[in-house]
Amino acid sequence: MNEHVKNITPETTDLSRRSFLVGTAATGLVLGCAGVPGIDSAAAAAPASFEPSVWYAISPDGLVTVTCGKADMGQHIASTMAQIVCEELGAKWSDMRVALASNDPKFNDPVLGAQITGGSWSTMMNFDAMSRAGAAGRMALTEGAAAAMGVPASELVVRDSMIVHPKSKKQMSFAEIVKSGKATKTFTPDELKAIKLKTPDQYTMIGVSVPQLDIPSKTNGTAKYGIDVMLPGMAYGAVVTPPVRFGATVKSVDDSGAKKVPGFIKAVTLDDKTGTTSGWVVAVASTYANAKKAAQALKIAYDGGPNAKLSSQSLLDEAMRLQKLEDSGQFFVKDGDPNAAFGSAAKVLEAEYTTSINIHAPLEPMNATAEFKGDILHIYSGNQFATRSGAIAAGAAGIDPKFVVMHQMWLGGGFGRRLDADMMIPAVQAAKAVGKPVKVIYTRENDMTMDFSRPLTYQKVKAGVDGDGKLIAISHDVVSAWPTARWGIPDFLTPSVDKKGPLDSFTVNGADFFYTVPNHYVRAIKNELAHNATPSGQLRSVAPGWTFWAVESMIDEIAAAAGKDPAQFRISLLDGAGKNDGGAQRLRNTLLAAMGLSGYGTKQLPKGEGMGVACVSSQERATASWTACVAHVAVAPSGAVTVKKLTVATDVGTQVHPDNIRAQVEGAALWGLSLAMYEKATLKDGGIEQTNFDSYTPLRMSQTPEVAVAVIANGEKATGVGEPAVTVVAPAIGNAIFNASGARVRALPITAEAVKASMKA
């Protein structure tokens, strides 16, 4: 993540359904919100609670409620935040509870920055701040207990929600100290920074697989997701989307058929000034079933707009045209002079790598419920980027963002899809049009055809080696839509090294690898045609999902051309020279760990089988989790590929919850396998052709291989684990296919046809 991203001034922030204060221009307005079932809000509401930080409160009964400022979409980040606080606070785990943050201005944290959940940043960016918050609470409680017991604070021991004075045998529970009112110490930002935190050898909670706090409510049904929201007098909305992904407009709407549907209220044509949607209509009715029937009965005429004739091939052709232009794009990396090095190289290799459009498809369909209460707009939804989404909802309503109250719900899957707020727009405009709360739920077809997808990408890589087979130069052009640029937030863009203006580094991260190559260019090229026709978003793994596909495939191609083992060739490049100091060694260690665990290079494999390696520094150089994979595949004469085993090693620095880390890495590896082998969306006549899981086909359980995971926890700063393993799997599989069959594949997803064609070539 770019360092300056943290300094974004939020227009709104995330929220829970706790009571909170919304600031207005002149006064504070108190807004009451119902408690979220499955989240303990009683402790936070208790009048005598002790709040050593905005991020948690301790109630008179001793319960500690940690407020999570991140979206919890099944990755248990709320429990992780609680576990970090618990370690330094000294609380008993059974006393811990979690809540989801509101858009109370107090949660606009100057340290943690924008309330966004993505990039595998959450634990990495919050670990220190939440640790200090926990430590501050422990110190305040200790001082309060010392005052109440009449003993020196330095002689007290804190453990399991108790503060004990061993000499006198006196003790007080957290509950008793809170009730006493003696815990009053506050900390300035400088004092918080000065707190000496525990060292890894002192941890008693961090590194322990404690029960996740959100699982009971999610298994007994009391946890409420956005789709579960019910409000008095609520109506339902079903959206009708145009046949073109973006750029269409509504010419006319005939609702005569919809009026025959019982409970039909109104058809609302969206007037979306935010530019998030185009050509949408929402049918509003008394029930969701009737809203869907009414939507199907509407007769809508469209103007298809400028993108109505475009296809995946159109976008690819444009990408290839742009790459050939010497002055297109901006430089992300510009080290040395690759062009001069190619002139003196003993061997030069060139290759093109492509990835297709990919869809998020979270299990819980996109949804939002909107309600106007006077001047205040309430939005109930699960969202990954509340800072931006509040502004989108406000724009849809035509009001100031400070009058938007966002109720953060549990997310039934996000994977980057819920970084966008399109589902809020039909709910907001429908609620405004009919004068009552409206819940909008997408059908699976809506969700797939209007997804802010992973963009189609085209990459051209050129490499040169000297007479000793040493890599001396790489040039790497990356052409795609620019998802982050679409957000319109300048601080999320990166200044180009050639001073040509900002670029979307979230389309090229990963191309700035940790291998030592003296001459290295990376050029980011925006495919404006794809950018407009297929508005793209961030899908789990972001740019490294395609940049490492190219980088790690090319490294193997270079090793093969030089007659060297691809794993040993990587190790020679990970020498830690210059700017690669430190990071290269950690990446080298993960590669060695994956090789050792998989038995790479030590097994005699049957004919048609092979192992391939890849190693990555995802998500970004500044926020890397060092990850390596060895893929074991079997390739049939028909070109059909069976992935037999994936061995993944990852360096996470400090592991908070070992079981959760393994689950995240396993899930990420399987997601990477799904993208590598099975998932593909296509554009035809401006629209996405795949509308459900019969035509968009993610990995099935029957296709799941064995996954072995090695976690390296070395006490360094905690890193993220939700996405890195996604990025390493595809190139490892591609490289394994080459070792098994001699076929070199350069397009995702990998097909039997492509493998067979390469085998024949």
C-alpha cells in the first residue's frame, strides 16, 4: 500500500448498529441504532463502561467489547483484532466480544487511515495500534487497582482479567476496577507510541488458535448479514440491468405488465450521478418474489451506447495495439537500460501472457437496504470500503455524506467485490422514490453480469541473458483497465518514475520483484477501451494475480533456455543486493521450505508428471507476505491437466491465529487454482456472457487436490495471508505442466486444448 494512502480524509467511515454520534455542521445529532444480533452491544452501551480506546470498552461485568474497523467477510478479522487487544490487555479470552465499527467520526483514525478492507492489510496495519490500545488499557486498569488496593502499581500482575498483588494476596477483577471508577488514566498519541510492548517470547495469546468469537452466532443463525435486514414497512427492489455492461441508457419503460403483479409499487429508472451504474431500472414491490416478477414484466427499451459492439477480442486487440506504441503508458520501474542490454545479450526471449475477465461471485448476493429518517439516510449493507461507499450513497441520494449512516453488517463473502457500492444506489433511489425503506437484492445473474470484475490483461515480457546464463535485463509491459483509477481517489494512485503523471500501481504491483536484475523496466498502460466497457474492481490477489503469472512463468522460461534448474535459478537471483536487501532472503527461505516439504528434486516422477515452482512477494513490496508454491501435476496425452498437490510455504512474520492462517492460505491456494484452471468470463456485444454457475465454473470439490502448508513465523512484523497464496499457484502449475509435458502455456485459464497445441508445437 502506498504510504500516502493512509492520509486520506474519510468522507464517511464504517459502522455497526450500535448507538453512535453523527456530527453535523453546527450540532451533534444522536441517532439510535438497534443492536446487531450476534454482536454484543450491551457492554458498549452500559453507562459505566471504561473505554481506554475508541477501539474497545470494558463493561462493569468485565466483558471486553472490541470494535473492528474492518469488514469481516469470513476471514475472522474481528476476532483477530480482539486477540491482539487481549494479548496486551491481559484479559481472559472468554470475556472478549466483538462489534463492527460505525461511521461515528471518532473512528476516523489518523493512524489507521481510510476504512478499507483489502490488500491483506488488516492485521499488518492494525497490529501495532491495537496492541498499544490493549497495553494502554492494562496500564490504566493497573493504576486504578493500585489506587483501590493501596499498593504500588509496579508490584501488580495482570492475568486472565484479574489484577493481583502477590505480596498481600489482594486482587481485583477488571469488572471490580471498572465499577470502582478508579481506572481514569488517558494517553496522548506520543505516550501511546512510547509504550513498550511485549516481545514475541512473552506472548500468551498471540500464536494460539483460540475459538473464533464470531462462529457461535454464525452457526446458530443469530448473526445478521446484509441480506437478513428487516425494517418495519419495508419494500423490496429487484434490478433490471441492460444487456451492455456499461454505457447503456434507458429510452423508455413500459410498466403495464408490472402493474398486474400483486404488490407492485413503482418502477424507478436510476439517475446515477456517481457514474457507478448506467441503464438500470429497479422494480419495487411488497415482497421480493413480487419485485422479481414485476422486474421480469417490465418492457424496457435501451440505447446500447458506445460499448455495445465490443468483445473480449476487441479489448485484447486494443491492448496489443497500445503495447506496441513506444510512448504509451507510464513507467513503474525504470532501472538501468534493458534495451542496451538486449543488444549485447547472448540470448533474448520474448513472451506474451494473458488473463481473462474474472468474476467475484460471493455466496451472499449483493444487497443493500436504504431508509430515510428525516434528513438522515440509513444504509444497511456489508461493505469493504465504507470511506468511499458512504460518499457513493450520498451521491445517489443527492445529500451531504455527513447525513449518511452506514450500518455495517457481516459479509457473506467479499473478495474485493464489496469494495464497490453499486448495490446501494438502487436501494437509495428506490427508497427516496417510494417514501419507505427498500431492500434491494441482486439475482445471481445481476451479480455476474454487472460485477466489477478482474480485468482482462495483456502482458509482453522481454528478457536477456549473458553467455553464462545470467539474467541481465527484463522489460515488462502490463496493459489493463485501471480499477483503482476508476475510484477517483488521487491518493490511491502512484507517481510514475518517468514523471508522466500518476499510474495505477494496483495493476502492476508484483512486477517490481525481489530478484536482482540490473536492467529492469516495468510499464503500466491503461486500456481505456476496457476501462470504459468493463469497469473493473479488485478481485482477491489484485495485480499480483496477473503480474506474477507473467514474471514467474518467464523466470522459468529463462531458466530452461539457460539449461538451469528453475528453483536454483531463482535462488541465485534472490541474493538480496541493493534495494532487495532483506526481502529476497525471506522469499528465498519460503522457496526452500516449499521445496523441502514437497520433495522437489528428490522424487522420480512417472512419465507425464512434473513439479513446478513459483515464489512471490504479494501483495506489494511494502506489504509483502513472502510465499512460494510447488505444484505437482499430471498431463494426459489429450492435454488434460490434473493438479495432484499444491505445497505452499509462507512467511507471515508474527502469526496471530495459526489455524486461521492455515485456513486462509489453503483457501487462497484453491482460489488461485480456480483462476488458473477453470474461471473465465467473456464479453460479447458489450455484455458479459456468463450469467450463472452453469457457464462460469469455479473449482468444484471433486477437483480439489491435496494442499500442504508450511507457515514460517519468525517474530517479524505481522503480514497478511488472505491473498498472497492466490498469486503463486497459477505460475507454479504452468511451470509444472512444462516439466511434465514440454508444453508452455501463457494464457489463463489453462485449457487442455492450449496444452495439447503446445505439446504438438
